Amino acid sequence: MQTSYPVARIRDAERQALAGGRRLMPLAGVAAARFLAARAEPGASVLALAGPGNNGGDALEAATLLRAMGHDVRALLPAGAQGLPADAARAHAGWIAAGGATLSALEPGFVPSLVIDGLFGIGLNRPLGAGWQALVDTVNGWGVPVLALDVPSGIDADTGKALGRPIRARWTLSFIARARGLAHAPAEVLGELHVDTLGVTMPDEGGA
């Protein structure tokens, strides 16, 4: 069984890597894009759900690369681009520069073939707000395959508890290391679990 870690430990490893000059968000985007492209039909339609934090930036990086691979990709930013953290803002700028289509709300009648869940990552510690919950419910209602980045939105990454009705992923791709809560969250929410370390090494001691 793969070692899992408290969110605080993963954040520490992330900060150390960033302080050492590593640009992790583009690496996460490459990892996510390659993962999904290997499982997608050529030219498949993809909806990238980009939340207000760095998880959304990871989704935008992946969206830009998938678009370059020939997929029909759209990005939904329910909270808009204002207020995005610096790295996520750069990812958004790259998406726009590449000619990507940005949505503020779901298009009536549009159901993609695949979804990237970059709404909320390992930092979520409160129940989903009504608007976010409605979006998650709609995506779950589509029944299309979802790739969750780090953790399915609506799951507490430390405890595995549901913070509302979580998005149901077919695959969960964790970056750097697996968060502790993924060992306790429902399998029908997590789907297949995968980890890409992005080249960041976690110490073995203190895992859970």
C-alpha cells in the first residue's frame, strides 16, 4: 500500500520544491494531460473545471496541452480569473494566449466526453457552497469519466470525509504524494488512484 501523508507534509514538500526553483504547475499540467490523452479518443471533447486556487491552474495547464494535442477543450472558471494565485494566473494567461475558450457557466446542452476536476484540491476544509455543489451535481449527472486532480472536489484530503456531495471520479491523480484522506474516502468517489511525484521526493518517516 502506498504511503500517504497529511496535507501539511505535502504542502511543506511543495514549498521546498518551489523554493528550490521547481515550477510544479506546468509539470502537473503535463502529467494530467498525458494521463487523460492516453485514455481519450482522438479529438474528444474535454471540459476543464478550474476553481479559484492552484488546483484550477493545474487544470488550465492540462487544458492548454490537450487543446494542442487536437482535443476539443473548454475551460469553466465559475469564480472568474480575478484573484487567481500567481501561478494559476499565469496558467490562465497561457490558456487565453493559446486561443482557449473560457466559460463562466455551463453551456446549455453541452455534455463533454471527459471532465478534468480542478475545482478544489487538498486545501478544501469546508462544505461546498451552493453554487459549487450545483455544478458538481450536474457533472455527476452526466455520468462521463472524470479525472480529479489531487483529490475529488468535495473530499477533505486529510480525513477522507465528504464535504457535501463530492464529484465522482473515474481516476484520481495525486501530485507529489497521496493525501492521507484518500485512504478513507469512498472508492466510488475516488475511482482508480494514481500518483505523479513531479520529481519531488517525500521522506518516508511520518507517513500514514
